[in-house]
Amino acid sequence: MNIRTDILLRVYIAFGLIVVFAFAVLFKLFHVQFSEGKKWSAMADSLSTRFKEVEAVRGNIYSVDGSLLATSVPEYELRMDLLAGGIEDKDVFLTKVDSLAERLSEYFGDKSRREYSKMLRAAREDKARYHLIRRRVSHQELATIKKFPIFNLGKYKGGLIIVQQNKRIFPFKTLAARTIGYKNVNVKPVGLEGAYSNYIDGESGRRLEQRIAGGVWMPVNKDEEIAPKEGADIISTIDINMQDVAQNALRKQLIKSDADHGCVILMEVATGEIRAIANFSKVAPSEYKETFNYAIAGNQDPGSTFKVASYMALLEDKKVDTNTLVGTGTYKIPGHLIKDSHGSIGVVTVKRAFEESSNAAIAQLVNTAYRENQSKFTDHLYDWQLHEKMGLQIPGEAAPVVKNPNNRSWNKNMTLPQMAYGYEMQLTPLKMLSFYNAIANNGKYVTPIFVNEIRRLGNTVEQFKTRVVNEKICSDETLGKIRAMLEGVITEGTGRNVIYNPFYKVAGKTGTAQVADGNKGYRAKRQYQASFCGYFPADKPKYSLIVVINDPKNGYYGAEVAGPPFREIADKVFANDIQMYNQVEALKIVGNTKMPTSKAGYKHATQKVYKALGVKALFAANSEFVSVVDTNNGIAIKEVKLNPKLVPDVSGMGLKDAVFLLSSTGLKPVVRGSGKVINQSLIPGSRIVKGYPITIELE
């Protein structure tokens, strides 16, 4: 054998060995994959662990009167460890499984006793440690289920695994729905839920989980590795009773006028706090829902409600006085004839022209006064910051559009006179209301606010104060004349037949604006916006209010369409605000009648009511909260003793006082019913655990 042959032989032998080894490796992989696959897969699952995020309980949102607007309630997913200590013995399991199946079948009614029994037995055969029993179980249902056979053996022996989740509920359903808002993944935040989610969400905890057969993740420990930290509570400025009044009045008028959409905003003058805000869009004939926040995002030409700003500029610059004479009916500008919708009322005073809402008069006055120096007019609007966003506490505020002569779209012949009566600009209803609110507030322009306070476990985290935008929007002289003109609209002008009430004074202005149809302009479709903006009581303003209704089909003038809901809201708010109107002044208790009953609650409020009624009350109590005892000789007040470390007794109290008192101690009230408290879940005098829920029943 020569050397060459020997080398080739060695190469062939080496190659053969490599091929044999490769086949051996492939055979082993095949064997592991198909013959031992289940074994190794189960082992891989048993070695897979992860930390699962545990959702924190979200904070509540309250109205200014203590009513719950949004809250989280626990909801549970129930699973079962079929090899738990109490049923590890198969004979023990088999003796009780049918009883458990029967109770589950009776309680839920979704499966027969036999089906439940078959399911549980099969899970036992599979050695299931995390078998699903039921999703979306309430707290009340859970309390009952824990008493079922097997489950009643206890937390560990009975095999019942409880996975808590949180469900968001809104006790007042659709009231202030858009303002309360929501927070969803991949959706822009809406309302208070979205704006304050960093506070409301709290801090998530975490729990170690292990993957078991079937890809199911089961908690390794019964308790969380790191407990979640519940969210903070938001105290809003919304008054739930005023909100109800506002929504009902708006919906009623939208249905009557067959309008496309509308909004209402009620604001407290001195503080800028929003007491009610409602937005409705037509979703079907005579059916309206909150789908868009027109109040803060609905930018449109304001129309005649803007005339108050035009007259303020004229008066401030001494261009006119309230007794200056001006023509009405029509006013000709290059390319356009401005007309008064109700025709001419002749040559009248400036005050009269304002009261009757003459477009021709204000266009003529502004164009004559500022034609040669048009920026002097717009400078006033910019000084009043009408062109700027207000920086609201909730997202979605639209940016105002207020032109000036430097804008490319400015027409030196047409823009100024048309701005004078509320066209060629874009303002939201809330922006317009805020300006009127400044007039009512002696010239102080404040930013609207929706949230007063953020609390965690009853302790204040952050407070929000009124923010002043402009201390004085005009001189006192101008302010006095403007306020007189606004009152004149109600007593002498366009609002006299709808808004006027002999029991209290209202000041305001009607508005009727033709709305442009997108890029098609004003002529494509005759569509109108009716509005009324004002404040009350006019002699001592407490509330400002705007009503805007878009595209009404039955009438379109501001007074006839927006006036009725304005009047209804103002009347009801006035009648129910004891600071504006004391309903009990003339009430007398005749003869030896039964003393009026009172709920337990805040002492000073109780004192005030009994004093107004002329009832003798004996306040031999030092605490802020009291309960009332009726006697033949008068009313005796019994002290409610408070200890910050012990659960207070709120029996007999009304909802507002009970919720306030319990929240101030760090407890989280859960409310059922209405009236006065008849029962509470935690025993009075027991030690307080901060953040622990307490259920109060009212009747």
C-alpha cells in the first residue's frame, strides 16, 4: 500500500465516524423532542417564574358636597388548588366534592350539579393547583362562597385561591360623566380620571408567580411580595345636586328644540369653582349622551354674547357713553351689509342698542371708533387674554382664535366690524363664561377650577387655590355701566320675556350666531348657535352660568332656545342656596306641634337651622358633631365623642356628615342606600386601620 492510498483510507474512516456521530446526535434530539417532550416541557414550566404587577386600588373622586362620583370596588377571580392540605386525602375530597358542586350549581345556576362535580373531579385527576372556578365575583358573593363545603376548611386547607381585581363604578351613572372622565390604555386621557391618574392610580405591588402546565401562572405565595399602595382621592368642585339640575334642564331643551348638541356650565363667581358642567350630543332621535366636551373644546364664533367685550372696549376708551345715540337696522361695509335680525328700532342709545342686541349698532360703533387704528381694539382683547388658553386642570382645552391686524387673514374693511358682534374668532363656552364671571367678580378675572384638593388616607396631599389671571379687566366706572347694561337685557331687552324673575335679579346677554359649515362657509347650510351667558343674583353675584345650544331645528334665537334652561337652572340653584335665599324665615311652628326631627351631624349647621326655625336648642356639647334628642321643652343636643384612633359612631347622621367624618379618620366609606345612617360595618370604638373600607347603610 502506497502512502497516497493510506491517507485516503484514513480520510474515509474519519468522515464515516463524523457521519455516525451526527446521526447519533439527531436521534437523541428526536428522542428528547418526541419521547420525553412532555417531561422536559413540564420541568421547564416549573422552572419559569416571574414577578406579576398587582394593581393598586384606585382613589375615589368626590363631589364638593362629599358624594362619591367615582370609586373602585373589589372584584374577584376564584381558583382552586385541588391538592390543598384539607383535601390531600382523596377519600376526603370524594366525600365532599358533590356537596360543593351542588352549592356552586345552586348559587351560580350556570352548570348542573353533575357538570360541576365532573369538572372538579377531572381537575383533581389532572392534579390542578390553580383551577379556574369563577371570574367577576363580587365581595358579597365571595362572603357566601367561603361558607361552601371544602372552601369552609380555611384559607389554605380548603384550596380556594382568591385573586382580587378592581372594578371602577360611577354611583351617579351619567352625572358629570365627561368631567369625571376615564383613563384607558392607548387613549388620550379624559376628564379628572385622566388628568389626575398619577394620584388616583396609586402604586402597583408585585407578586411572584410560577408557570404551571398549560401556560397558567400561579402565585408562589398567598400574599404579595410588595403590597400595592392605594391611590389618592380627588375632591372635585362639582356639586352633584346642581349637576343634576343642569343636565336635566339641558337635555329637556335639546329634545324640545331638536338640536344637534349643547352644553351648560355653572361657575361660582368668587372662586372660579365649576359647580356643574354638562355636554350632550344627539345619538338618536330625542336621545342625547355625553360624547364630547363642548364646554372646553367646542371652539366656535360666540356671536352676540361677545358684544359685552366690544362695548367694554368702547366705554374704557371713552369712545361712547351709555346715552350716546346710534342707528340700528343695517350698516354697510365694503362687500357686506350687516343687518339686525329683528329689523330696525331706529336711532337709540348705546344702552338700548345693547339690550336689543343690534348687530348694526355695535359694528358701526366699533368700526367708526377704531377704523384708523384697528389694533387698539384687538389690544384690549389681548390684554384680557381672550387669545390664550386658561391652563385648565382637565385635558382637552381648545386654543382660542382671536385675530389682530398682523394676521394674514385680516381684512381691513370687514374683519373689525364683524368681530364687534362675535364673528371671525373662535372661543369656547368656558372662555366666554370666564369673561362674564370677571364682570360679576368686580373685574377680577380668575381661572376656572375643577379640583379643590387631593387627599390620601384622609390627609391633604395638595390643595388648589383660585388663580387670578387679571386683577382688574377695566375701570370701576366702565364696570358699573356694563353691569347696568347686562341687567337691562333682562328687564328691558331680549331676555325680559324668558329670563326675568321678580324674586331675584339676573344679568346677562343673549347670543345668536350663524355657524360655518366647515370649509364650505356660512352659506352652505343655515345652521345656528343659540346661547345665553350671565350671572345671578345681579346685585350680589354668586354664580355665573352659560347655556349654548347648537343647530336647533325649532327656533334659533338665544332667548327662546337657550333662555329657558338658563332660567330653570338659575331658579333652582337660587331656591336651594340658603345663603342667597332663606326659605325658612317666614316659617312658624304653630301650637304644641311635634318638634322637627334632625339627623346627627355637624353642630354649627344644626344650630343654624334650629335658630332659623325659632326652636329652642340646648347645646350642652363641646364636640363638632352631635346627635339630637327631642324633648317636650325643646331640642337637646347630645355630644358625639370622637377619638382619632377609634372608629366613630355615625348612626343617625346624613350621608355628607358621615362620609366626611369617616374619611377624616382615614377610613374609606362604602355607601348603600339614602337618608340617614342606620348601620355601619365596623363597630364604633374599635381601632382604626388607615385605608380600611367601612360600609354604611342609610335608610
